[in-house]
Amino acid sequence: MIAIYARISKSDTGSSIENQIGIVKNYLSSEEIMADDIKIFIDDGYSGRCSCRPAFVKMLAGVATGEIKVIAVKDFSRFGRNHLFVSELTEVVFKRLNVRFISVADTYDSYKSNDEMLMAFRSIFNEYYCVDVSNKIKSVLYSKNVSGDYAISKTVYGYKNAYTEIDAEEAEIIKAAFCLVADGNSYSETSRKLNDIYRDKKCNWQASDILRIIKNPEYTGSHVWNKYSSVSYLNKRGLVNDRNLWKIDSDVHEAIVSEELYQKANQNSTKIKSSLKSERHIFSGLTKCMKCRYALSMDKRKMGWLVCTKCAEREQKIIKIDDLYNICIGSIKQEFIKKGITFNYDFENDTQTDKRNFLNNFIKTIYAWADKKIEIYWKFGEE
Ligand SMILES: [Zn+2]
């Protein structure tokens, strides 16, 4: 089925609904992609900033059920003005479900997608990007301070000015981390000792941060690329490639630790089985402890459980990942049902990455605590 989507807000003085539909229909027939089953979705009087427009949501449900294979709009701004949301849909969801997306005025057609069109898409995206700047800055600060994931800032902790300079204070902590692990400390022991030694800096190192540091060859002066998959250029944080896909060039910038120290720490780290809990789970980046608001991690010793490493001396078990996943899928279905839509997407064969991307499209944050106490904050319905 081909879906044509048209929207006009209360304050819009631009093109009318009829005008929008006319332009799209003309384009479809000129491209010979007319089909018998065209369905027109209209939101009259709704802002593009709102993602819970009734016809829009109905159309997305059609995408999720596999009914809709082509979506055409007059221009991107009709589709939505919350561009983080829109680009997640066009770049991740539609691509994954093989939905063709056409924006006539922007000459964007995902089937013909080439660099030029991508550029056009990005420039339009950038036009509205300012709206999201404050959130983006917040999330950068957040990811630096809390999760220790430095993807967005591009330069890893310890370096500054695109690796041309070493940050002396940070480098000292990095060196200390390598030495502690090389001496046989586990990741959690190392993080605890660092937090203690650098008490005045109010650090909050976690075992998973230490693991990420020890495993990062950039500290020996190497440049690592192809670390992140380009599925979504907005959400690099969520999509780290497998280590065997990383490309490493050595002696590119000044080293913080020697090759010997790096190797020694990494040899020891393979012996530390007990603290291998930093593996990314499908809720990575989404789940937080309801009590202390700290990110939840997956613990290999407590198979399949999300734990809060901050709340208790031993990790506090919060919830099983599978249980939480079922709860989330159930709630997403409920959200659709509230809008009069039955949701029949089959999740059985989804890979971990599929699941993570799917959840990321709908969920902003989940606060969880033991006994299935859960608060879910959605992306749809937000202003
Ligand atoms: Zn906690």
C-alpha cells in the first residue's frame, strides 16, 4: 500500500491539504509508482512538533504491520518538525522494514538514495536542527559524565583538541587505571580505587568505564576508526561495531600509555572473568535505576538481569531483560491500541540490534526498580 501523508497546522498559511496531496500524486504518476491501493492520511490542525498526530500514528502502525510499503509527502516539514524523531524513522525504521520514503519538494527518494540526496536530506535536517541543540548538549554532557562514552565528543577522555594535545589531569587517571589493572586489580576494584584516589575530582568511575579504557588502543597513540556503524548518524552512541570491524592505525598521536603497559593490562583483563558485565544490552542507554537514577548494566553472573551497581554493595538485581522487553512491547502495543490501532508486528526473529533500534524509536528513558516497578517515558507524544 502507498501512503500519502498531508498535514496542516492551525497557524499554517502555506500549502493546503489538497495542494499537498496534488503535488504528491503528480510526482507518483510521473515516476510511475501509482498503485490501486493508495491511502491518504491527513492531520488537519496539528503541529509538526507533535509526534502523536492521529493520522500519523495510524500510518506508522501500518508500517509496523507491513501494510504500508511506500510513504510519500510533499516535504519533510509535513512529516514532522521533531527531526530527531523523523530521522530515526526514515534512517532506521523505514530502512529496516524496507519502506520507501519520498519527499517530493526535497527530491528525496530512499530507493534512489545517493550521496546528493542524503546531502539534501541533511541540509534540511540542519535547518531545523537548532531546536534540538539544547537537548544535544545536555546529552553530550550526560554521556561524558555518567556513562563514560565519548563517542559524541569524538576525542576520548585523556585527549583534547582532536588528539593534538594530552589533557594532563585526565591522562594521569588513564595511566593509573592501566597500572591498577596491570597489577591484577579487577575493573570494579580499579574503579573504586580511582574514585578514592581522585576523591577531590568527584569522579564516578564504574567497572564498565574501566573496561572501555583498558580495551581502547587509542591510548597507545593509535587511531581507531569504523568504531561506530552509520545506521543512524544521530545516535552514534547506541551503535558500536564489533571490535573485529574496528580499523586501527598506529602511531597517529601521542601515546598516554606504552604498548607494554597496554598489553599487560589487557592480558590481565582477560583473566578477570568476574567483572565482564559491561556488555551492551538491548536497553543500553535507556534504563536507569529508579532509586539513584544511575544507568543500569547487565551482569553476566546474574544471567540476563539488569543491575544497579551503585545502589548496593553487591549489585542490586532490578529486572530480567526479557521480562522488561515483553513489558515494553506490551506497552507500545497499548499505546497504539489507545489510538484505535492493533499492532501485529512479529518480533520473534529480530536480532539484538533490531530490538535495540526498535526500542530506541519509541522510548526515551525507563526508570526501573525491583519487583517490576517501572516508569517508561515515551518519545511519541512529546512536544
Ligand atoms: Zn540505583
